[in-house]
Amino acid sequence: MYKLKVVDDVEECACIWKKHWDATSLFDLWDVRNCFVDSFKRNNIFIVLENGGDIQGVLPLSWIGESNFYSFFPGESWHGKTWLEQNKVFAADNNAFQILINNIPGPAHMRYMSANSLYFNDSLTFDESNYHLYPGEFDYTFDGYMQKFSSKSRKNLSKEVSRFYEMGAKLRYNKLEDIEALFEMNLAAYEEDSYFKDPRFYNSFQSLLKWLYDNKLLRIVTVEIGGKIAAVDIASQYGSEYVVLCGGTNPEFPGIAKLINFHHIEWSCWNRMRKIDFLCGDFGWKERFHLTSKPLYEINLLTAQEAKLSEGQREDTGTYGI
């Protein structure tokens, strides 16, 4: 017989998560999500479905007070939009999944759901596309990747990137002091639309970077030209998956993002990464650079009025930057 319970003790939630979540991506790790808990101080609950004492389903939720709805744990929301991707619901089957969804104790908007978590449910709809590459598909060679472009595009891209190297562009790695330059460039570019404008997210991201660094999962890539920082990206290697988490570019060097993005791809080929994850949002370049898109999904259980308010928040803030 099915039995529902609500767990709000963080230690018990951690035990449940670690036991039932397959850590197939960086965002599946409890320690990664826990980096956002202290700063956001959400009311976090895990809805747990049991049958005969065995856990059949878990739905991890956070109450987003400023938006008045539940979202996926840990609730790292900025103007109604969360950031962490590959969200999953643990459920033994479709029936367990439906019971969990039916028992959310209020309005809910859960985004960036991985296909791995999906069951048959009419409330599941397309959210955004995740963009990634599988280097094995082009034999782990950068030249193989470049064959995706037309000969004219290859020539133009090569010329543009070569121009930066002719200007003296140099790459350096894992300089912790460069992280602050990334924050400054990101804030300058996106201003109020940057997640880092929110001190809660800024502090949480600092905690995430420290955890990644302490666990030897952090990779910082910096492009320097003429003594100036032209671009900084933060990435993480988790097993055979390489995730580009965020970046910032110096407007004095338009087009420098091409150089650093090509570097991520070339490095991943050298190191035979199974997957490069460039996260959601096309930002005007990912489709053009022949990244593969994969749909992520959402469950929107807001009333029409609540949905209008949530959508209004997104319209007011425009494109989000990280």
C-alpha cells in the first residue's frame, strides 16, 4: 500500500538523494546542489512515496517565496528562472510519478527536466534545448569537428581566430584570481540580467567553485592578449563529461568567444571526452556552431494568473546572463 511522507531534515534528504539518484551528470551530485542551500535559505521538502517500507518515488522541491511556487531543489531562482539543469524525479514507474506530481502541496513550476526522468504525463512540455557535442562522433579530432562547417565558413573562422593569436593571444589555466575578472565581465555585459547580480547566487556559485576546486573538478580557462584578460571560462570535468558552466568576455576583443569555445572542443577531443555540455540557451552561436540540441522539459502547474506573473517576471528581465 502506498504511503506518502514529507521530509524536511537536510541530513535525511541528503541520504535519500545519495541513495536514489544516479550521478550520471555533474548536476546529479548532492554536494553540487547543496552549494546553493545556505545562501538561498529556501523551505526545502522531499515528497517521498513508499510501498511496504520501500521508497518508490522522491520529488525534491523548494518553495520559491518571491514567485509563490515550488520548483526543483535547491531553488536557486533568479527572477523566476532557475539555473541547474538535468533535473530528475526518482520514480519506480509512471504510477509513482503521477502520485508524486498530484501531491505537490501548492503551485509548481519545475524546469530543465532531463528526459531520463520523464514518464507519461500530459503536464510535461518542452522547456528549452540543451546544447552539447559528442567528440567520438568526429573521431576525437578537432579537424573532424571543423568538417561540419562549409569550406567558406572554415576559412573565415580560421582567419578570425588566427588574428587573435597574431595579436599575441595566450591561454592560461586554473588561475583562481581570474575568477573575479569573469564575474566583472559577466556583470558588465548582462548588468541586471546577470545571475551574479543576486548576492545569493553569487555566494552560492563561489561555494560551488570552491567545492569543484577542492575535489579537483574545476577548470579555469583564460585568454590573455597584450597583458589584458580577453575572456575567462569556468568548466568542470566530471568523469568523461566536460561541462562549460559560465564565462565572460572583454568587449575590447569582439569575437574572442570563438577562440575559447574552439579551445574547449579541441581540449575535449585531446582528452577523449564522451560529451561536452554547453548548457541551455543558444545565445546566437550554438546552432551555428553545429552543436547538437536535446530537449529539456518542464512541468508547469501554475494557474493562468500565476503563469502570467511568472512570465511577466521573465519579460521584465530579458535575457539572462551567466
